[in-house]
Amino acid sequence: RTVYVNGDYLPEEDAKISIFDRSFLMADGVYEVTSVLGGKLIDFDGHAKRLERSLNELEMQKPEAFDDLLEIHRELVRANDIVDGMIYLQVSRGSAGDRDFAYPDASVKPTLVLFTQSKPGMADSPMAKTGMKVISIEDARWGRRDIKTVQLLYPSMGKMMAKAAGCDDAWLVEDGFVTEGTSNNAYIVKGDTIITRQLSNDILHGITRAAVLRFAREAQMKVEERSFTIDEAQDADEAYITSASTFVMPVVELDGKAIGTGKPGTVAARLREIYLEESR
Ligand code: PDD
């Protein structure tokens, strides 16, 4: 695989960053995941804008190559013959050659790394037909979930808890309300209304979420952006998640209780179809 590190395209085995890199020592880094379908980047502009926002919120310098990111994404798709898959991008505050809690001064340049993951046929995931099972767990993450940092240990733990329970993912709950999934935004459908949590610092402002809500409104579907509980979700007609890597994925079971018919719902199926159609 050809990867990108700080201006260079290299075979992955030759790519190196410092052991003092702050993303390694302090989780002082942000990331983006952009999907590729049929060789085409999905929602690149949205991901670039959110990256810029994450950098601003953390007072992290923009990498010098920021304005070339589209070109770098395209070059990696080409070099690695990616038809369907993902591009992972990470920016860290770089390495001051030591460990220090304080941010280094501006002479320390950020680290920029990108690599590809090939997932042939990712839009035809069998899970879209069967739906996913989720458990609910406490949301024990920090308070700035709107910033896409690489602090992913708790989401990893959540996935492992889900796996141990024979499920596919976990929905995170804070003060009695669902925030989001471990790596996706969460939705329920009641009657003809789509319900998903309002944007705030409590959740990541999903790029797929923005697109899917726009398509839903364009298709005259009703959307309510508000918090919901696990009880309300278990009593809903359907549920689903969205993310760059899963698009729109139905959820059919929550904490062992079937949602609606226990089969993927029609709203989720329709939104998935529209999203994939519009993205290709
Ligand atoms: N995760 N919420 C969280 C906590 C996420 O990590 C993600 C994305 C989303 C969905 O955002 P988007 O639609 O922009 O992908 C919501 C990525 C895919 C990941 O960590 O792999």
C-alpha cells in the first residue's frame, strides 16, 4: 500500500513518525474518514470543513498541505487502485522531541498522515439487509465530542462490550438520553417522523448525518432534531445509524428488544438508497 506522510508518498513499511508525536503520547490529534465508492470520493468537502473546524477548536496549526488534501486523496485512490473503500486522514500537533503537557510552539509543524483501506463492495454490506443489534452503555467520553479527536479508547471498549453481548455496536447514553453510537449518529423513526439528537458539543456533527437529513427533508419526510431515551427507541417503529463507513444502516434490536417488526425498516432502506444514489 502507498501511504502519505508529511509530503511524501511511500510504501507503508517505509512510513515513519516520531515516538514523541503528540498523537501517540497525548491523543493530541484529529482525524477524518472519507468513503470511496466506484473510485469517487464521498462528501470530501464536508470532511475537509469539519477537519478545519477540529483544528481551529484545538488551536492546532493547519498542515501546510491543507489546500492539497483533495489532490492527495485522489492520488492515494489512484496509487492503491481503490474502487470502494476508505481514506483515513490524521493530523497531530506534531513532535517537539520530548514529552510535555503544554503545546509546543508554532515552530513545531503538525504531522499529516493518510492511508487507504480497500473494501470492495462495501455499499452492498449484508448487514443492510439483516440490520444490526445494539446495546446501550453509559457515555463515558469527554465533553467535546464535536471535535473528531483520536481519543477512541472508550468507543473501542464500547464495541468490545457489544461484541461480548453478541451485538454489533453500542449506543451511548448520558443523563438518560442517547447521544450517538460508538462511531456513528443514532436515529429512530416513529410514525412518519425521523428523530435524531440535536447538534451540540455532546455529539460528532456527522457529515453523513447532514447529507441524510437534507435528503430526508427534500423527500418531504418529517425530521425532529431532539434527544430521545432508550425506552422511546425500543418503542419506535424503526432505528438506524449513519456514518461515512456504514452510510445508512438499520438497527433492529436494542438491549435485546426488537425494534418495530425486528426487520430493517422502510425509512432506513429508502434513505440508504437515496444516499447511495446521490453519492455515486
Ligand atoms: N466515525 N459519531 C461518531 C462518534 C463518529 O466517530 C462518527 C464517524 C460519526 C459519523 O460521522 P460521519 O458521518 O461524518 O462519518 C458520528 C468514523 C467513520 C470512524 O471513526 O471510523
